[in-house]
Amino acid sequence: MKRITSVFIIAILIINTLCGCTESVKTEQTGGYKELSYNDAIHELDALYKDIKPEEVPARLDVDMANSTVAASLAPIDTFKITKMGGGEINIEIAAATECSSDKAPDDWLNIVADKFNRDNHTLNGKTVSVSIRQITSGEVVTYMTEGEYRPDCFIPSNEAWGQMLDVSSINTIRVSDRIAGNTAGILMEKDAYQRYIEKYNEVTVENVLKAAMNGDIVFAYTNPYTSSTGLNILSAMLYAFDNNNPLSDEAVNQLIEYQKDAPTAAYTTAVLRNSAMNGVIDAMVMEEQAYINIPDLSDYVFTPAGIRHDHPVYTFDYVSAEKQEVVKMFVEFCLTDQMQKLATDRGFNRHDDYKAQPNGMDGNGYLAAQRVWKQNKNGGRPVMAVFVADISGSMKSFSRLETLKRSLLNTMQYIGSDNYIGLVSYDEHTYINLPVGQFDNRQRAYFSGAVKGLSSLGGETATYDATVVGMKMLLEAQEQNPNAKLLLFVLTDGDQNKGYRLNRVLPIVDGLKIPVYTIGYEMSEEDEKELNQLSNVNEATTISSDVEGIVNDIRNLFNVNM
């Protein structure tokens, strides 16, 4: 959407004032717009809703609804890019943790090592050898290997938990090295909060941090344990803190539920945590030390190691040929040379070498069980009430965007529990209620599947914020029957808004109602992404922007965190 000129903004504000509309102007005092109380936000929402007049589309049961599988929800593995390509006669593919496999500094250590290794023209049995690096989170590697057909020659996760999970999932690992780049996960705490915490709790431990959070002394947040190594590490430490004898006991689970009642939603990425911290929403969070060292904005935070170490162990597999296994060993030896280790240190690794891993009572089966326990209890016993707002305007017909949107929703239905409540809205220049909010039992699930399959585009313009208003109105009406529900809105669009209400009219309402709005963008322009970011940032949600294929994984992981 093109930027509105300042003169036009002033004209619109004058018209709104003369018409008696609630003022939603941008103000320096409130950081962007006039803040509304909850009641004022409802009044403003009702005023906007009256002029939209959404059309109700009769919902149809999908009697042929197929049960989705995790494999069906996986995008092609190539959505995770190869950041270093090898060209040797024997080439191995390494699936490597994102903090060392990026093509951009400071997370590019492994790529630099791979480049030097490849240029040195190493040979084996008279053949040149090389390595290729794929940048992918450790959790996604485990998902793609156990649920799909991805078979890398080598796996370098952040920590050993993921290797243990593969071992109990019928994929036999061969550990080549316990460590190639030392790192620790831990707890970051804002300095002032840290001083207050130390005065009362003396020492930063996971157990004490949980006590402080449950007492209301700090706000602590962590990342998605299905994809984040730090998230899985700290979740396991939390369960162990709740019950040292059995971290998966009923007692540990019940305490996790109690903790999650008031805890922030697990962050989709570390970047989301950082933004929440910068906005003053949280004052303690999880992070790897290497990331902390390389983020200047966090210089006012204190880092304390916690949980198991993140030393980047190296695995190959019994399905890998003997020649390729030998190349893995050659590359590991190269990584461990003094020159390459100095480079790792320069990139923020190899700190806190004296830190010993803390016990958590977990093995491979335990980590898998911890993920399931978290998935079932992450909302603290509160049901989620969500409305999906789907763009069906003309631009969504391009590049199979709408078909990908539909496939994503259908494939990720499996991540929505039956105790949650779900509705569906679609829009072009008009807004349509495709499915009223209802409990996601088998019948509602079949209605949802039928409604998604029935989405089609007849062209037309894009009234994103009209549909956002309708989605919020549906949530508030449904919440009257279930006041304890956690409200969420998901907006799926290519971002090209050009009809109906503007963003500045909707932002104060979203803020006043405190409804997180997650925005999912299909091949958006930079300007459209910036605008949707404003919508999501109001209540510490997130914006995901990707190409058509990559969005499938993003929605899967987003639902895993929230639904």
C-alpha cells in the first residue's frame, strides 16, 4: 500500500473529527496513536463493524475430510537454503544449526570453515572432497528426518538432545564429535531487574527464575521447543525444576500448567523475544550466549548459563557410505584446528568453557515427551479461541498463493486441539463469514475443512482491515460464552491492502482489546510487510513473510506455538 501523504492524513483526521468518529490519530505521547480503554475500543469496533456488513457464507460439511499428517505439512526441504555449495567428486551435505550456518556474519562460522576446506582441495582415495551446508534449525532437521524423507550425510545440531531424539526414532546416529564450537544457552535478565532479583533470590537458576516469575517479580519468556534448541533446553530444565525425581510426573505437569496460566506465549523466534524485551514487555528471556554477545541492543542484560551445553556435536548415520563418513571425519578435524577454533571464538563461541551441563533427567524419549507435554499444556488450561482471516482478493490468485494458503490451513488442522474454538473469515473488497466460531470438535473440524476448500477468488480489491474488524467482533461475541478463552487472530494475505478502513483506524482498537494479531504474508513487498508488522507488534505477536513454499513451514510452526 502506498504511503499516504501528510496533507491527506490531516484532511482525513479533520473529516473524522467533524463526523464524530473516535480519534485514532498518531501522537508522540502514546508512541503512534491515541490509546483506547477496553470499553472505548469495543465502542469503536462496533462503530466500524456497522459499516462493513459482512456476508455470511453457508458452511458445508466436508464428508471426505482426510486426516492430515505431519509429512503433508512439510514444505520441500529446499525451502531451507544451501548456504555453501561444495563441488568435489565426493560431496557431503551437512544440515547445520542456524547460529553457525548462515551466509551472513556473525552466524557464518561453519560456512567460512567449509569454504576454506573446499578451497584446500582435500582428497580421499584419489577423489576430491567437499562439503555443502544447509541452514536449518535443529528441530526442523529432526522433524524432516522422522516425518519426511530428508537424509543429510551429516547433522550438526546446537545440542545433543536432538541426536538423542533421532536415536529413539529409528534413525541410527554415529557420533563423530561431542563438540566443534562451544556454546551455552542461558537466561538473560535486564540489569535493573537482575539487581532486584538477586536481592530476593540470590542466584540465577531455572528453579529460582520460575519462582520469581510465578511471584510476579519478573516476566520470563522462552522460545518454541519444537524448533528452538534453547527453548527445548530450558523447557526440560523447567520440568526438572518442578520435579527433580521425575520431570514428566503429574506434579511437574501440573506445575507447568500453573506457570503457563500467566506466562507469555512461547516466542516464534529469538528475534520476537528481543523485540519484546526492547519494548519493555519482558525483563527475562532465554538465549544462546553466542547470539547475546553479537546483539548490541542487549548490552544492558546479564547472561547466566543454564541447562545443557550447546557445543554443536557432529553426527553421521548408518545409511551414509563409508567414503562419506570418512569425509565427515576429515571436516570435523579441520573444524577443530587452532585457526578454525580462533575464528569460532571471534564469532562469539567458546565462552564459558568451565560451565558444566546441569542435569535434567531427560533422554531421547524424555525430550519427545517434554515436547508433547508442553504442546498440551502451554496455554495453562485455557482454551484458544482463534479466527483465521484469509485474503481471497485478485492478487492472491497469482503464483498459487491462495491454493498454498488453503493447503497450509488444511494440513495444519492437526495442530489445533479439539478443546479450542475456531472460526474463518475471508475477504476481497467485501468481507465474508465462512465459519462462525465454534469448538473444534470433529463436526466443526469438518465444517472448517469444507469452508477452506470452498475458498475461491473472483478478483477484486483488498479490504484487509475491514476483515480484521469482523474477526475481532466474532472473537468478542464468542468469548461471551467462554470468558476464560485466549483470543488470537491470524491474518493471511499478500499484504496489498487498498480498500476499506486504513491501518490507523484499526491499530487503537487492537491495542485496546489486547488481541494478538499474527500476520502471515505471501511474497509481500517490503512496504506491505512493514505495515503488517505494525499490526502484529501492537500486542507482541509476529509477522511471517515468506515465499509460497516456505510459508507452509512457517504456519505449521506458528500453530504449534499458539494452538
